[in-house]
Amino acid sequence: MRTIVVVCCLALAGCVEVTRFTGPGGDVYLAECDNPVRLQSCRAALESTCPNGYDFVQTLTRNQDGKQIPTNSGYFRCR
């Protein structure tokens, strides 16, 4: 497993790490973007990783009071 650290950082937001997983169906990436302060950094990291666009495969959720709440983190594939 290789990790790609995308250096598209905002001064207050910090870096966003994009992790690549390689499998028989092709590459799938994970971006953890749950911090609302980092959303612009996350968008820049996704666009830098996939300049031709991307599609989300699965959005991650977190448990809050017994309910599954969608987050801004998830798995995606480049087009």
C-alpha cells in the first residue's frame, strides 16, 4: 500500500492525506475530510489526485447517538 501525501495545504487547515489502495478492479483512494475547516484542502487534494474528475465509491459514516451520520470522508476512483 502506498500513501500519497498531496501538498495542497491551507495555512490553517493543514495537509490532507490521500491513501491509494490497489486491487484487481483498479485503484481506489481514501480521503479523510471530516474536519469542516479542511474541506477546501480536501477538494484541492481530490482534484490534484484525479485531474480528470473522480467518483465517490463509498462515503464513510460515524455513529452519533445510535444513528449513522455521513461524513465528508470516503473512498473514490479517478475517471
